[in-house]
Amino acid sequence: MHQGVGNFPHGIDLLTKADYFTLASISHAYLDVSRHIAQYAEYRYVLVDHLASVKLFHWDVNVRVLAASALGQLAPLDVAYALSAIVPPLLVASISPSSDVIVRHGATLALSEIALHIASVPAFIDGEVMRRLKLIPIEMDKRRLYRGRGGEMIRVAVCTLMQTIAKLGWPLPIALAKKYLITVEECLKNPNELVRTVAIAAFQELATRYLAKLLDSPDHALYMQAIVPRFLSSVKDKSVLNPNVAARRGFLKALGVMPYVLLHPHVHQCVDLMVVAAVASYHTPDEQDAESRVAAIQALVDIVTKNHHEMTVDMLTRVLESLLKCADEDYSMDERGDVGSWVRREAMQGLHVIVQHYCAVGTRTGGDMYNQRVAVTGFGTGVIVETRALKRKMVSVQFAKPALGYFYFPPNGVGIFPDNRALHVPTPRGLPSLEARHVVTSSTHSTTPSSSVVGVPPAIVSKHAKDDRVVVPLLKTIAFCLDEGAFAFLLQDGGALFGHALYDAVRGEMAKSSDLHKLSAGLAVLVGLLPSEVSVEKRSLRGICVRKLAAEKLYTRLILHEDVVDQAKV
């Protein structure tokens, strides 16, 4: 290659861009290096022809997807050539029953990418080409090309094409839009997760671009108004959740991305259904499905964030309480393990998204700073009561209780600062204030801080006795707190109550247990009780009975606390 650099046009540039390291990543080679090389006309058409005739029909699906994306990026470099030499053969191959399934899949993906990228130039697309592209999903269904092996790949490609057509805003007859909707609804029930994901994206574009606008037409209003009830019945029919979990997941997510103009008459019913579908305690044993609960949580978050102007406080409170319930209570298990962790993680992420979104909505932008809550470093937080434009913009901040520098202020507590020192404090406007959850102890005879928490860790261990999924991480957490000294005030002289209660709870868990993880966590807690009150130390030392592991932990602890081994105590 180095010897031929001078013989190739732009040889040095090509060798610099297409070296061993840049071509090592297949995605980088297809999407970045190919675009750089194709800017030179000497290589452009050979590269485009190779992608369209060879790589687009490769046996590896990932190569076909990359080839379609690369072909879409190269098409705008010569739109006339792409529309005259590349698109017509692909239109034929995409719906030909005699073509292999990988040929139809690659051709359909390539047509979608080419149309999307050519429209961004912008460039004129012939009306006949546009018509044939819009008829591909209809011809696929008419010729039954979804059936057989590889039908899921064809559905993914067709949904991608429908999403592209809707995104480009091409005019679509009513009959064609209805047939598109039928195809999307069939894909929403597909067991393949990728098919459902692409179908949801296609439905969102179709509903936003075409279906929502048809509500104003008296001839089609009834058909449009029946979409949401049909989706609701596909999730839950006659007080029973759909036993087809794939359909349940797909239609739940589709309801989440539904335009509000279609959702509005049924919004309360939708939220109630999603809450029921999200909370595991509302389900019978036959209705349990962790992925459906995750889909319901995602749909709730989508509805609340996309339609925040329409959310009432009661509705938002119900959603937040449901997400908290999912995060706090869903510990379901099946043969795959702790599937409830998927629900808990999604619920916590959803709460974060909702709070962050409402904080952003509550933030004011622009030149009007009046009545904004701001923080001034060194002085605390306050509210802007006046702005002045002198040599630079100054703001007057009203402090309720200045933290520092209060002697700079007049008696009314107003300070004047440059505007760049007043940092905006986002306020989550519209969020309901949920009651704080806290531990209430049964002790009424003592008001000291230690008496209010002394029985909490042992009580939690006893509450979840023999539930290894909860007890093992709980014991590890208690051991970590003991090592870090978080419970030091409970282990001081006279604080034997905490030590004995914790010892009894841990020994009860370790008794007759053969789980090494639980034994290790329990030993860490017993060792963490050293040093403490003398009677607790003696019980802890007697309780350490696993040979090698106990010896290692005890040796490490005694090195750190030499005062435990004392003749007076022994």
C-alpha cells in the first residue's frame, strides 16, 4: 500500500484515514471511513455499488444494518445517481417473493435510510418512487412476506420504513394510514422485543403526524376515538390482565407515547390501568410478569413528563406513590433470580426523571429574573426583589436569614450583588409534597438519640428472618456501619442492650445455615462488635466459630483494636 501511494489519487489522505486502527472497528469503517473516502468521485460509485450489491445482502444481520446506514449517508453525495441506479433495484427486491429473506430485509432497510438522508439535503424525490415506497408495507402484508423464517427481521425493517415515512411527513391517504396502524398493532404483540421497540417508535411518529390530526374530521373521528379503548382492552379485559405478556408490554408502552389529544378522554383510565399493571401486589400469581411492570412504569413516566401541563396534583400524587410502592415492595423472584430488581431500578430512575423534569419546567429563563429564588455563595439563599442595569446588571436579593455577612445588609435583609453571583435554585413546581417516611420506635421512656435507634437494626434482621435475599445484604450493611464507627455511640459502656440484641438476631440467622455468604456477613457483624461492653465481647468471641474465615477476620480486628485482648477482661 505504501508503494502505491503515489499511484492512487489522494493516496496519502486515504492511507491516513483508512489505516489498520481505524478499520479495526467495523462500525467506524462503515459509517465514518467510507463517508470520507466517498467524497472523492474516483471511489464514490465503486463504494456505493459494492454496498448496494454485496454488503446489503450479507448473511450477518449486523453487516446489513451497517451497510444500509452507510448507503444512506453516501446517497446525498449524488442524489441523482442514488435515485436512478440504486433505488429502483431495491424497490423490486424489497417485495419480491422470489427473493431471499435477507435480500428483502437489506433492501427495505436501505430504502428507509436513503429516503431519510436524501430528504435532509433537501432534494426532490420523484412521485412514483414516493408512491412505491409508501406501498411497501401494504405489499408485504398482501404477499404474506412476514411469514416463515426471518419474519421478525422483515417486521423490524417495515416498521423502520413506516417511521421514516411519518418522520418525513409525506402525504398519506386515510386508508393507507389505517393499514399502517393495523400493521403496527400486530407488531406490538410480537414476542420479539426488538420488533415491539421499533413498532412503538413507528406508532409514536404515525400517531403524532397523522392520527391526531384526523380527530377534526367527522368522517374519521369515531375510528380515532376507538384507538385508546382498543389498546386498553389489549392490556386488561374484564378485570383480568392480558395473559399474552408480549401484547401487554407492547400496548402499555404504546399508551405511554400516545398523543395527549387522543389520550385526553381516557387519561384517568389509562393512569389507573398503568398503576395496576406496575404494582406487583395487585396481581394474581398467573398475572405476574416483571417486564410488564417495567413497561407500565416507563409508560407512567412518559405520560407524566410529556403531558405535564395537563397533569393534576391528584394524578401526579397517585403516580409518584405507585412508583415509590414499586421501589419499596417489589422483591419478586423467579427462575431467573431477583427480577424485582428490574422493577425497583426502573421505578427509582422514573422518580428521578419526573423530579428532574418538573424542576426544569419550574426554572424560568430569559431576562425576567424577578421573584426567582437564588443562592449567593457565602450569604445563603433568597429571592430577587429588584434588578438594576448600571454598568453591569445588579440584583437585589431578599434574605430571610442570611448565613454570613449579614452586617452588610440594611435592617430589611436585602443585599445587592452582580447578577453572575446569584445562582438560580430550581424549584420543582407542580410536584406534590409526599409525606416523609421514617422509622417510629416503640420506646416511650427515653428521649435520647441512642434509645430511638438502638432496636432498629436488630428488629429489621428479625423481621426478615431466614430471607437470605434481604438478610445477607442487610448484615453486610450493618458490618460496614460497625467498621466505620457509625454505631460507636451505641457500643459505649452501658450500651450493652444494642450489642446483645444484635448478637441474638445474627446468631439466629447463622444457626444451622450452610450459606457461606450469610456466614461471612454474620461473622463480619460479630467481629464488628469488638470492642464494646465486656459481656457483648465475650458473647461475640464465643460466637465466632467458622475456622479459617473467622480466624482471618478476628486477627484483622484484633490488630486494629489491641485493647480487646486484656488480662482483666480474659
